[in-house]
Amino acid sequence: MIEKIKLSTLLESVEFDYVINNDNTLSLVDLLGANLGNIESDSFTINNDLATLVIDRLEIYINDYYIADIVETLNTCNETASSTDSYEIILDKMNKHPDKFASIINLMEAIINPGLFDISEILEEKEMTEKCPRCGSRLYKSLHSEKSLYCRECKEDFYSFECMGEVICTKELMSKMKQTNL
């Protein structure tokens, strides 16, 4: 069985991020600013169809970042391939040369079968309601294990207690503050 791939992994690989809007829809952010077809203005309902909808909308980026290079490599393997071939045809040809495509076969399978993408982290972040103490934007899970929250606007990580709206002082916290001259 194929291990699920995080949808955010695909997004990162084509240089995108996402934001969860106040209405709990998801919008894409083109990290390179190309915004082809005004993709950043689209919003997607966060449900089980999310991966399918996002993949359909990212088709031009997937072709640019993956398909063009895959086709070129297939042609050097004496496989006749074109960027106009369906993803299924390209994957069939890739499977004949697993040594050349081992790192990307699972991703292509998931692009063809979006149910193989894991959207659980997006579903979890949809339920998060914490706001950034600096700018008021929605916070997301931090990639750093010692911090729990991340603001994509400020590009800063926060401990969860920093976002509670009030600070609860304990003897331990007061002791640390005295040691660091705060």
C-alpha cells in the first residue's frame, strides 16, 4: 500500500503555501508571486474533495515543475512521451524505469488519485482559532517542535501561552524572568 503524502508537501514542491480564510476555506499563496490565472483569488472548501480541487487548479504548475522533466527523462530512456500525454500514460512509462523515478512515482500516483493525499494537518489547522498577538492573523502549527504556533504574516513562531491574551504568572515563570533580568 502506498503511504499517504501530505498535500502541503505537494504545495511546497511547486512553491506554494496556503492560508485558511476566516470563512474556513483554503486559499493558495504563490510564493514566487506568479499568480498564474489569478490562482490566489480562488478559495477551496476544506473537505474530502480538497486535494482533487487543488490538484486540478495547480495543473499548469505541476506540468512546469514535474511533467516537463519527467517527459525529458522518459525520452532519454527510449520511451516516447509528450507533455500532452495523460498523467496515467506518463506514470505507466515511469513505472518501467523505477530506478530513474523512484523518488517521484508515489507523488505521481497521488496526483492521479488525490485520495492518496493526506489533508489531516489542514483539517486540524482549520479548527485552530488562535490569533497572532502581533498582527491578529490566524496562527498555524509551527514546524519547530519547541514552539507550537506560527504566524505566516509575521513569519514568527510563538509558544501557545504567548497567544492566550493574558499571561498567567507562576513562581517558575517569575523565577526565570528574574534570572534573565526581564
